[in-house]
Amino acid sequence: MTLRLPHPVLLLLAGVGIAALLTWVVPPGEFERRTDATTGRELVVAGTYRTVTAAPVGPLGALVAVPRGMVAAGEVLISILLVGGAFALVDQLGTLRRGAAWLVTRFAHRGLWAIPMVAMPFAVFGATENMQEEIVALVPVLLVLGRGLGVDAITVVAMSAGSAAVGATFSPSNPFQAGIALQLAQLPLSQGAWLRGALLIIGWIVWVLWVVRHARKGYTRPAFLDSALAAEPAFTRTDAIILLIVVASFATYVAGVALLGWGFNELSALFFIAGIVIGMIGGLGASDATAAFLRGMETMVAPAILVGVARAISVVLTDGRIIDTIVQGLADPLVGKPPVFAALLMIPIHWVIHVAVPSVSGQAALTMPVLVPASDLIGLSRQATVFAFQGGAGLSELLIPTNGAMMAILLGAGVPWTRWIRFAFGGFVALTVVAAAGTVVAALRY
């Protein structure tokens, strides 16, 4: 008998309800907070946790948290819509299908060899700019590519979103994970970069082998070349220019993130402009290009809603004043433990916290000011504390249902969350071993 879960939106709404119930039973508490002069982020002040007046969230508050979550995730939602509109325009021009046909032709009857080729750029983008929500818009063409290569939808999600999550986790330069955590731990960004680079290579290889292992089980020698893709015209110079614009837009965004602190608004603006330019190069008139853009945005509404509903869970926990209680309760067991054991214990602690705070940057701002002083007290290196955060928060992105972007990608790919968990859990365990090994090395080395 196969367990069949409700629609992902209903699943997340149930999560909102559970979060509201927790606000009635978990003791409320808060840390004092200060504003970091460099980043402008609100940081907790370690050692200031205190109980506060209860603020349980009732049924109306839980319902209102849903639109509030969408507002809070507004930049992400808009980027999904605008980036999706741009890729729909590229798809209407036929560029994506002709590109997929070209790749399938090169790997005819050798589709498994294409998995590392596809996984590599996603891992690079994950490592450089924490790519996740941007993948939602790519799901339709990735599914076309997957069918042409003879692999299933799980493989498609794994070699794209999964690879990006692995790259983001072990990256030495991801500004939203390693960058923020190192800064909050008052460590130079260059410290430990060699170890993170080594873990990135090892983790990527482990994940690709896990994906290939799954893909081989269900691999079918595709007859796709004799049907849809075979009828596609040859890849043209115009197609190459269009794809170059797409790649240049992503590259510009990555550079902006690293050098100028760009965020989702800049990404949305880049692809809004890119869509207009692509429409002109592709020969569409202004009206047709606009209509194609809007149709693409329509296909992204459901994934965007998922992201907003997922954010509502953290809105409820914040309103109920229990997020800090959860962090404090999980940090307490570290005191008095041997340093290396405490470092390893931090990894599952970050798993739990990430369910309630499904934002790696938000989790860093919440937990690093608490865990770094705790690490100092027990003689654990701050670098090991950062490694534990990356391995715990980063890898849990593969599994937790409150990760709205992953749920949106699974929805677009038609993969039930339960099927994804059955596939991804083994790879998650193997990657956790890699992360734990890196954390131990950091604890002993720094």
C-alpha cells in the first residue's frame, strides 16, 4: 500500500496549524537583539534568553499568517514569476527544446553520462549564489530533457535542485550560508576554504553517484529521438545567442551577489530585461512577447504560492514567540559535552531548527550568536561550529517540507514528496557522513 499525501499546499497548511498549536504548549521566550552595523541584520545577543508573556496564535491568526507569509516572501515570489516568464518566452521560441534535442542527440543511448554534465552547473550555481528558487522556472524543460535521456522525474529533480543544494551546503563562497556564518563567527572568509573545497568535490561526487545509481534502475533506452525532439529543427545561431543572454543574466547576478550584495529583486529585474531582449532577438513582436511572458508567469503561480505558504510557518512561530525557545532548548545540551561530540550534535540540532526556520541566512543570524559563545565555553573551535551549521541547515534543504522552493520544484515535476524522501534519504545520510567528517577535521584542525 502506497502512502499518498495530500496536495503540497494542504501539507504546508497543516504545518501552519501544527505551528499554531505549538504556540499554546511551548513556553514563550526571547533573546535580546541588536542590529549589526555591517550587514544591517538583526542578531540575537547570546546569554540574554528570558521568558516572556505568552502570545498563542489562534485560528484567525494562523489563517492570516498565510497571506503574511506571502508578503514576507514577496521578493522570492516575484522572482519565481518573472524568471519563469522569461524562461517561458525562451521555450515558446523553441530554443530550450532545440537545446535539449542537441544534448539528447549527443548522448543518444548514453543518457546516464549526461547526469554529471547537467549536475555540474547546478552545483556551481548553488555554490556561488545558493540557487534554489530559480530552478522552479526550469522544471518544464528539464523534464523534456529527462524524457529524452531516458531518466525519470526524480532523477531530473536530483541532478538539478539536489545538486544545487549540495553545492550550496559545502561551498566555500556561498554568501547566504558560509559567508554569513563565518562573518557572524568573526572568522575570515578564507579560513577553511581548502577544506570546504575538498568537501564540495567529495559531496558532489557522492551525490552524483547516488543519482546515477537510482537512474540506472529505471533507465529506458529512449525512443524520444524518433518523435518529438527528432522533429525539432537544428540548433541555430539565434538559439545560441538567446542561451548566451540567459547565462549572462545568471552570471551577472552571481557577480552582483558576490560583489554588491544583490538579492532577488535584482534577479527579477535582470530576467525582466532579458525577456524583453530575447523576445526582440527571437522575432516576436512586442505584444506577442508580452503575452508569452504573462503565460509563463501563470504557470509559476502554484509554485510561488507554495513558497509563501511555507514561509507562513515561521511567521506563526515568530508571532507565538517560541522560535527563540526552540533554539535555546536545543543549544542547552551542548554545554558540558566534549568538543568534538558537541560539534557533531550541532548537525541534527540544525536539522530541527531548519524545519522552523527554512532560510539558511535567517538561521545563521538566529543560531550563530548563540552557538558560537557556547562553543567558546566548551573549547570547540568556531570554524567547526560553522561547518556543523552548513552541514545541518544546508543538507536538510533536501528533505524538509517547509522548504517551499523544493516543494514547488517537486510539484512542477510531478514527484510526490514521499517518493522524493524515499529516494533522497540515502544520499542525505551519505552526505551527512561527509559533513560530519569535515566538522571533525575542523574541530581538530582549527
